[in-house]
Amino acid sequence: MTVDQSSARVGDFARALADLLGRLDRDAGWCAVFLRRDPESVDACLRGRTVPPWDVVAALLGDLATTLGSADVRAEGERLRALHSAALAAHDARPGARAELVEILESTSRERRRAAAREAELRGLLAEAAPMAPTHALRVDLAWARDDHARATARCAELRTRLARLREREEDDAPLAPGPATSLDRNRMSDPASTRTAGARPGRFRGGSRFAGEPDAEAAAPPSVASPEAAPPVPAAAESPPRGARFAGATETPTAATPTTPRPDGRDRREAARIARDLVRLRDQARSGEAHALLVEAARGPAPRLPLIADELGRNGLAADWATLLWEAALLPLARLIPACDALAEAGLADDGARLLRQGAARPAPEVGRGVLGLVEEGRDGEAGRLLDAYLRTRAPEEAARSVAPDPPRLTPMLLRAARRISGRCHRDVAHALRVADPST
């Protein structure tokens, strides 16, 4: 993509965003919040210097829904979504984009943890409040903390998806044999100019993970934002299977597969210890770019080595680095992601394995579909089913339905079986989304 093409795509979205804002009441709703709390970031988006997270655009579309019908808003949302995706791809094609995305992801993940801690604190205060004590302000604060957490979670998923796409492009362009490109990438990541703090770079969204500061105490509770780690739908009674050729085979029993993760050996233990030693040294020297490059390298290593690295990092007080390594591992090709999850579970790190699987499922729907087909073609049906389970728990039914696009006749029955395993309600929602996507069924 040329520089002119990149600028044009970002500019197209900036003009569409300006048109959307022009149709909104700037003194009401989320539009007023964004403009009041961070006008510089809004201006940067309108001038095409940066691209806002999608949750910001979705919130503005929510404002638009107060004046337009749902069908019109849906059509506008689809148009903006396409322009937004193209603008992100163009923005991420710039030199140094990967280091910037890594930095933003680390910052956003910290915001997510802070929001979760704040939410837990407010829940505790509400639980301890006297029966007749005024709690309105606490409840408003709790609503905003929940919104902070949901938006930060959604943004982490969006950033991981962008990093995954960028990595795919880098791997496609890389030479077959190791060469200067690897060293160049590491040098770029360790360049102090590419790892400045968030506040030093123009156009970075400030004021918390919801792109706004603290609201007035009497503000209405914010709308909910779908979280990639949301709980599965409430179980409901099973129903008759859907009809039509598209749903053929939906009631078949899934094939189970026993994980066969290799055991770690002496080399894995030595490498895990080396990685921890090098990380301690790099952190002590404030060489954060090189530290992150080392974590990327570790995430791409053999699956049996991951639990050993987790143990070594924990011993050396590097728990935050372990969280970053898991995010990097979530960008692995899906065929390698499942063994990594199995290795963690078999080593007693089931929570980490489950989180890795959820994070790894947060990628474009067609990519998940292709990954499932690849696993099935390798005879790994059980792993394919687990991947679909995780995907359904992190995505809305409409998005899950798009995962069958690479091969609808094969993927649709598998998706419906996975939905039925979660709950009857999930199965109904996914079946409906598939019918809407293809009314002929």
C-alpha cells in the first residue's frame, strides 16, 4: 500500500466520522462526553492523524439511534465499520506501527486491571453499606467502572487483532532464512523514539479506557459494551434442530480428541531459565523494547516450554511479563494455539490456558473458520470443537455466524453443535443469525 493510498483510507474514515458528528447533538450523549473530556483526541481523529477505537464509534452510533430508525443506524454502522477497518489497516501499515500498538496494548491492559480493581472495590463498599445509607453515587461510580472495564477489554481484543494481522503481513514479507529483517525489527522496537509514553504522542486517546474522564456524579449509567470475556448465555431447554441443507449434520455427536502435548525436556528448562534471566537484566536496564521482543520470541517457542517460563517469571517477580507473553501467544496460528493451552492446563495452569484460548479466539470471524477447518483436516476434531466453544463465548451470534464463510456446508454444522453444547439459548441465537445471514436456509 502506498503512502497516498494509506492517507486516503484514513481520510475517508475521518470524513465519515465528521459527518456522523455533524448529525449529533454535541451537548448530549456520548458525543458530549467525548468532546468535553478529550477534545484534542477527537480533533486528531477528525484530521486523520489517528483512528479511534471501534467502541467510540459504536457509542456515537448509539447517539444517532435516538433520532434515526434501527435499520438506518444499522446500515450506517456497516458502512462505518468497513471504513474503520480499512483505516486501521492503512494506519498500521506505517513504519513503527507495531511498536506503537504494543505500547498501547500494554497501557490499555493496565487500565483494564485498574478498572477491574475499582469495580471490585465499589462492589465491596456497596455490600458493606448500611440498609438505609445513600448509595446512589456509589452505584453511578460502579456503572462507570464496569464501562471502563468493558471498553478496555474490547480495546485489548481489537489491538490484539491488529497485531495479529500485522504479524501475518510481516511473516509473509519476511525472507525464508533469518536475515537482517529480524535484527531490524528488534532495533525498531527498542528505539526510544518508538516507545515513548502514551501522553507524549499526539492523537492518543486519554482520560481512561472509555475515552472520557470521570462523569458528573448524577450522570446516567453508561450503556453496556460487549466484553470478550463475557459469561456464556444462560442455559435453556434444548429445541428441535433447524431445518434446511445449511444445517445438515447439526445434531451429530462431536468427536473427542485427547490432548497429546509433548513433555518438556532439559533444553526447555534451560531456555526458560535463560529467558527469565535476560528479562530481569533488560528490565533493570529499562530496555523495554528489547524485553518485549524477548517475550515475543518466548511466545513463539515450543508449547511445553510455556509452563516452565511461567514458573521462572513468577520466581523472579515478573508476573506482568507473563501476562504480556500470554497476549503474544494469543496471536499464534490457531493450530499452535491449542497445544499451548493444553500445555498450560496439564501443568496446573488451567486458568491461564482458558484465558489464552479466549484471547486467541478474539480474531476475525473468517480466520477462525479457516483455523477450524485446518484443525479438522489434520484430524484434530476435538481441538476444533474447543476453539468454536471459546469463540462462541466471546462473540455475538451475528459475528459468530460470519465464521462459516470460508466453507458454509462444513462449518455450519460444527458451529451449531458447539452452540448446542453451550446452551439451548446459544444454539437458538446462532441458528437465527445463520438464517438471517442466508435467508434461503
